[in-house]
Amino acid sequence: MVKVDFMAFDYTNKEPVIKMDGIIKEFSGVRALNGITFDVYKGETHCLVGENGAGKSTLMKILSGAYVPTEGTITIDGKTYTSLTPRLSKELGVDIVYQENDLVPTMNAVENIFVGNEISRGGLIRFDEQLKKVRELMGRYHVEIDPMQTIEHMSVSDQQFVKILKSLSGKPKIIIMDEPTSMFNVEDAGKVLDLVRNINQDGISIIYISHFLEEVRKIADRITVIRDGMVINTYFNAERNIPFDTITRDMVGRPVDIFYTKEHNPIGDVMFEVKNLRLTHDSPEINFSVRQGEILGLSGMVGSGRTEIVRAVTGADPRFSGDIYINGKKKKINSPSDSIEAGMAHITEDRQLQGLTLNASVLENMLLVGLRNIKAPFHYNCKKFTPKISPIIDELRIKMPGIDSEVMYLSGGNQQKVVLGKWLFAKENIYIFDEPTRGIDVNSKADFYKAMTNLAKAGNCIVMVSSDLPELISMSDRVLVIRDGAVKSELSGADINEHKIIKEALGVEKK
């Protein structure tokens, strides 16, 4: 990836390529957007920030044609529309790269990039021409992936690059990027930021949605803050030095600490232990333990094996060998149901595919696991459990139209909170968090961290996989650094710092 200098954007004598004016959107009488005006210039990166549920995704769904605005207009290249359809939006040059993975796992990168838009001749798909065009795109934008590799065998970061290449293959005028680095480590996130500037140099505009304020300040030409469906402020970012507390104050309406400081709880006896774990016949052995009241962080580069380890110990994926002990007793865990019965909660990395039933309500999702502990008839009335679920919703501050709302209509961050709420209701003892605050705004992160701290204080133990170094440093009692599928080092106390974590994760001295 070629690094690009971030120069100040010149707005002189330019007109917006897109302008959304006075956009109002109501759902069943609830106003989600309240008169928003937002524009983007050719070749500009305009960042959109706000809490989960502030209205960012709703605004972008209107621009991409998924929603029809209640009021307002959209002007693209001088022509004004009262609403768009997905097809019309795409024809006008608007494309969106979603946060959630929408690629076909069993197809390779080339097939995914051209799926639905294949190059064919005489009724036959010309794969060689498709491959040539993908390689040309990779060269033009300095993207380094294997175009013949299937998505299911790609790292998360490479999958994201495939999604961006897919968007670029359609020659868009504007690309909406929704949390493009939410699952990346620092190194891979930097590659995305460089790619954004390479795209800008071709005159393509980018609307960039992110909760990572450091990268927002680094990448944005302008930053617009949305709160409660309204634009609070738009900042020109030529000097790349807008104070974080200015942005966060706008986001939440009050000062907010960017980083949460974990309370130090008394640490008890070993509660959870993994012995001689091997993921495959030739993989290294993995051993670790977690004590009562302790938060153990797992760090490492994307693809290091962190997620594979936690999925193996919870029975989500098979393992070649290894034993799991809970409170000194060996447990047979070969499936997720085994781990649930053993008292383990697994907050998965992919909330939509593995953590939620999207067409079910908030209430139904939060009852999914915990009902096994409740004596109830085969047919039960979910609403009877509302008094038990409501305090959890209040504690996590889940924003939703109502407890009967389908989870698919919640923002990504609120969906993540529902996943956590499901496990809080189930009252397990061992909590495995895999990227717990991916796609969560700074204010909601504090809610998550408080919930995790309370779990530890109550005598539970936590294993937390995270690519967010401030999160690891502030929340972990110990950190295990994973590299090449093995535990390479254990850090505690003052050794839990950015320099040591990165050095151990890379296997070299940090330059």
C-alpha cells in the first residue's frame, strides 16, 4: 500500500456533488431524522460521526435508496429528487460498503467482485477478463490480496478490501464506507486510510462513518456530528487537530471520557483453565487460565489465531485436542450448547450471523439463552418476561422504538448491546468477549466496560479478544499476546502498554 500525504482539501469555486436538504424521516410517528442538511464535494472525504442510534445509518439508507424520506430533497449532480431507489442511487453513482460482511464465503475475490455483474460473452462468463480487471484495480489502488482465494479463507482485513474493490469496479462517484476499520488492527486500519486517499485522488467522494475518532481526525476533510437525528456541528479539518473532547461533547451533549478506567477487583482462585489445546494436529499447544474476578485480554494481529482459540474452547469450532476445566473440574465441551450448560457465555465477533436472530424482537433475542433456566410450558408468552428484561435494557441503555421491535432495525451498536443483554439475562459465570465494542460509539463503550467490570466484581471471569489497544490496556488485568496460533507472551502490570503489545504481536521491535 502506497502512503498518501493528507493535504488540505480546496473548496474554492466548487459545488457539492451531493446535497441532502431538510431530510426528515419518521417511523410509526417516531422522528429518526429531524431536518438534516448534509453535502459532499467531489474528491472529498466527509466523515459522519455520532452515537449509535443518532441517525447516521438512516441518513445513508435514504441516500442509497433503501429508505424513502418523509420530507426533504436529495440533489445529485444538479438534479433534485424527493426519494431514490437502490437501483437509481447506484445509477447516479452512489455505492455503499456495509459494515457487515455481505460477501459469498465459498466464492473467491474475483467472483465476489463481479457477482451479479459478470462479464460474459456468448452466454459464458469470461473469468479471465474479470481477473484482469481485478488485477488492474489492485494495481491502481495499491491493494495487495490474493484474488483467487475464497472469502472464507481470507483475513477480515482482506475481505474488507474485496468489498471496497467491488465498489470501485462499478466506477462510483460517491462511496459510503460504514465502519470500514471496525475489525482491523492498527496496521491494517492504516492501509484503509491510505486507500481512501488514493480513491480521493481519482475524484471519488467518500462518506466515511466511524467511531474511531483518531482515524476520523486523520482522514476527514470535514467532520459532521449528528445527535438525536439532527446535525450538531460540521468542522473543517484542514489542520487535523480538532480536539477529541469537542467531538465527543457534540456527540453525547456533555463531556465524556474517551477511555474507561477499569476498577481493580479482588482476584480469586483459578476459575477457567485451558490445558494442552491444539486447534489442528500440527498446531502449537495452548495453555492459559483465568481467575475469579479477572479480565484476561487476548491480543495479536488479525489472523493471529485469537478468535480461533476462543471459538475452539466454547465448542463453536472443533479442536484437535485439549481439555477445559471450570472450577477445577474437567468439562466436556464439543458444542456451543455444551459450553452454555457449563456456564460459559460467548459474545461472538459476528453479531448478526452468530449472535442474533435478526427477524425476532429485542425481547425474544434477549430470552434466547436464559429461558433454559426458567421452568415454563412449551408455549410461553414472551411478554411475561418484560419486567426481567427491562432493567437490563435500562442498564445497557439500548436505544429502540420498543421492546417488540425487530433487532434488524436497530443500529449496529444497539444490536451489540442486545447480544450482551442476552447473556446478562442468562447469568453465566465465564464470559468470552470477542471484539466486544466493535462498531460501538465512545459513550456506549463506557456502558459496555461498566457492564464487564460489574461482571468481574460479581465473581465471574472474562476473556476478552480485542484489536483496540486502549481497550486492552485499560480493561485487562493480564494480556496474552497471540502470534501464529500460539501464546507468545504474558503481560501484566506496567508491561501492559502499546509498545510491548505491538512488539510481541509482530515478533519484532517496534520501530
